[in-house]
Amino acid sequence: MTLKSEWEIVGEPVDPDSTERYFFTEHEWNTVEAATARIMPTDQDPGAREARVVVFIDRYVSGIGYIFAAADGSGFLKLSGKHADAWRGRQFKMQELYREGVKALDAIARNVDGKNFVDLNEEQQDQVLVALSGAPKPIKVTLGTKEPVTTFLQGSFDENLPFFDTLCLHTRQGFYGDPVYGGNKDQMGWKTIGFPGPKSLKDTMDGTYDTTEYFYDGDYDWYDLIPHLNESVPRDH
């Protein structure tokens, strides 16, 4: 049975250049875009603003129409039955989280300079995000530095996260996720890390996109790759 016989495919890949809002009000859209632009700012490389992360987030939280992209990249799977009911419940909570989150950003911002978040300068916006997160602003990470870099395992599931953590996760997903979902415009996110991703999801299904050239085809000694084997398993086993 093919994918299309099991699932109805609706809609089209999200246009990253779209300015049409599916869920956010104009103020919410502008606020979320400004916040993501501070989480993943523009420097010598494009940031969240250029990659159109706000489009990804707006479509994702708008309902259940942009949850699972079809494997061939032609559109999105139409959810129905208990799957649709479960996702509607999750997305209703997500919508409330973003609505209240924008209000929280503005409330903190007005304590900083009497303005809404979107009207503050970048330094002031960072102050608001620090206050919202309850943690200091991360320092820059420079490759080759001798200073230790501390980090933590960043999850990929957004259920029951507070607003700031959700916004950070969605910023990363919108920047590095497949462009079919609306972010990562022109594969900007992939290009910044040197990832030669497929031009479309379809290319991953028909063999057009191939990663075999990135695999080392030499001979391996598993005892060298997994040192503890030398201790636990005799080599003649």
C-alpha cells in the first residue's frame, strides 16, 4: 500500500516569503519574529529573520494542517480521527502559550523602557529575554578556543515546555528543519553549518539525494572502534 493510499495529502509546501498570517495577529507576528532574531541573530551569516523562522512557527501553531510533511514533499498529511483530536488538544495549548508569551514579553519590556518588546533596541530585547528565561545571556562560542564550553542536551519535543524554552526550540527547528515547513529559506540554516541537504524531500525518496560520498569505505577494526571489546570479548569469538 502506498503512502498516498493510506493518507490524504493536502495543501502545498509552505512559502517562506509569505506574509499571510494563519494564527498570529500582526503584533504577535512582529514580536515573535523579533524575539527569534535575538535568539538566532544575524551576523556574518543569516539569522532567524532571514530564514523566515516566524513563518514556520505561525504555520505550526495554526492548527493541525502543517504537522507532518508528506514524504515526497508535495504537501502535508491530513490528520483525522484520534490523531487529529490529539494534535488539536496539543495545538490549543500551544496557541495559548504563544498568546500569553507575547503578553509576558511586552509586560517585561514596558518595565525596561515603557515600550512593547518589538519597539526596543536589540540590547534591551536581550535584557527582556534574560529576564523571561531566568538565565544569563549565553556567551559566544568560538571554535578553537581553549575555554571550556558548557551545554546541555537540547530536546526536540515541545510539549509542556515553558514559553521561552518553546520559543528557542521552535527557532532552532525553523532554522534547521526542512524548508517544506516554511523556515530555513533557501536552505540558509543548512548552508551555515555546511550541510549539503536535499533540494526537496522528494529527492530523499527517489535516490536523487545520496550521502554515500560522505561515508568512509575503509576497513575498520571493531576492537579499535570499541575499546572495551578488547577487555570483554576474546578476539577469536
